[in-house]
Amino acid sequence: MDRVTMLNEILAHNPNDAFALYGLAMEYSKSGEVERALEQFTKLISTNPDYTAGYFMAAQTLARAGRIEEAKKMLSEGIASAKRTRNAHAQSEMEAMLGELG
């Protein structure tokens, strides 16, 4: 069974499973399926707003797709999440990426 199938099975039983949503988004992102990846990242963030890595990886997906303004917005939201959760490492990574994007 491939990872996408396995993750979709988990989500069929628990649609808000943060690990499965993140994993599925990452699988789609790696395979270049930007819209499908972003759909999963959106579900992840809406149901788990403090899943800080989701913002960062969504921003990276957006940036790779040339959607820079959307990536910046996602990073700003991710930085707020990192501050809420006191995740200084994630906050600094996202601030650095935001700076690189201009």
C-alpha cells in the first residue's frame, strides 16, 4: 500500500488527524500536486491552528509554485502560530524565509 492510500485510509476514519493531513499534504507537495497539497494544508491549519510546521511547509509549496504573496501571508500566519506555541526555532526559520522572499 502506498503512503497516499494509507494516509487517506486514516483520514477516512479520522478526518482531522493532524499527522495524516500533514503527511498527505507533504506527499502531494513532493509530487508537484500543488493544489491538492494546499487543500490538505488548509484542512490541517483550519482544524489544528497550532500545527506550526503546516504553515511553513505550505509556504514553501506556495513559493515553489511562484505564488510569493500567498507564501508571505502563510509565513506571517505561521510566525503567529510559532509565537503562540513558543516554538522559537520554527519562528526563526519562517522569519528567515519571509526575509528571503522580500
